[in-house]
Amino acid sequence: MSKTQKTIEELMEEVVVPHEEQPYQVPENWMWVNSGHILNFIGGGTPSKSNSDYWNGDIPWATVKDIKNGYLSSTIDYITVEGLENSSATMASPNELLLITRMSPGKSAITKISTTINQDLKIVRPKIEILPYFLWLFFTMNTPLIESMSTGSTVKGIQVEKLKKITFPLPPFNEQKRIAEKVERLLSKVEEAKQLIEEAKETFDLRRAAILDKAFRGELTKKWRQQNLSVDSAAQRLEMIKKERFQIAETKREVSEIIEMFDELNIVECINNNDW
């Protein structure tokens, strides 16, 4: 065996993350590996904007503004074959993951179409069998981490070398498929619930206004009134209010008279005691 050749054990030592560096515990049949050992990050480019022959062709050209959700099915801009051949723009195949590394680092999408990409994106191309949706889940979960690792005073970006050092919990392929199926089903339910909440929010103000309107029209207590016929009529309540106001007025007058009386008594007492 040549000195340059490595044993399987040596290769495994390079690939597998040491136990003390593993972020958290995973099942025994999984492996913690550095992303760079299992993933290639392939960059793109932009054809010269000054050459009109490179633009408005038939080839999709993906940029950050096209990565809006988990899948990419179309692009805003298109380039020509000549534009592709005379630039560093790279072609991604359907079902490959596109990762943003500049401007909104960490966001990603699985492309459903053949498309080229610009320099702000990377094609994440596995060196081993990894499900694209599982890759998308991994980068979606790690978007905050990638953002924190990014640098730049005006526009944030992350270097490929840093991406390669991110640890990756790797399950067997069949388990990846099972995880992907279950997560997709659960996320679908979450989206349905979110939609119902949004619809409820839209009608909340209208429903609240309608309830208050009914409250002050007496519609909410219609059944209660029918069951409580002994309730005073409006005329009776008006007469009661008049009496209550008269009694309050009389009471105030009486209190005023008492206060005046006490004032007079105090004056007399002061005179008798020569306190003036």
C-alpha cells in the first residue's frame, strides 16, 4: 500500500465528527459528519449585462429574489446559450438544492426545473446518496447558524469553507425518506392551521363590530327579556330615574342645611368663648 493511500479507518476518522464535538446525541445508526465531506458547493455567475446577446433567452437564471419558499419552479430572469457559455453561470438539474450564500445566507429551495444560478447561490450537490428534501430540512433548520457565521458590513455572506465545517447528522437513506415523509405531512398540517388563523384574523374586526352592534340593539338579550317579563318597562324605569334624582337632590339640600346649621353653632360658640 502506498504511503499516500489511507486505510478505511483513517478515512472514517476524517469524516466522522469526534464525539466531544457533536452538537447533540443522535440514534446509533446515524453519523455526525462535516458537511464538506459529503457535500459539494458549486457556485454560479452573471453574464455581462452590457451584452444584450446574453439575456432574455430560454435558459432560467436563478437569483436570491427567486428563492421564496421550499421549491423553485420559475425564475424572473433568463439568459441565452451564449450567455451561459461566456460566463461562470452554472446549470442545476431538477431536484437539486439551491442555497443562498449572500444577501440572505442560509435560505434554500429545491429546484423543479433545470436552471442556471448567479454568484449569490450555490448548488448543493451530495457526494453520497442524500434525499434533496432532507437536505432542505437541514439547511432550513440551520439558517440561523449560517446567518450568525456570515460576515460583511453592508451585505452579509458566508464563505464555502465555513459551510463545509458545519456538522451534519446523517441517517441512513431509507430513514431520510421516512423523516422527509413525516415532516412534510406535519408541516402541511401546520400550514393548514396557519391559513385558518389568517382567515379568522381577517374577519375578527367585522365579527367584533357585529357583536357590539347586536349588544347595543338588545338583540343579545332578546331571549332573556322573553323569559323575564317582570322586568320594568322603559316608562317605569324613566319614572324611577326621576325619583332617584329627586331623592338625591333632596338629600343634597338636607346635607347643605345641616352644614349651615353647624357653621352657625360654631360661630355662636366662638362668641361665647371670646375666641374672636
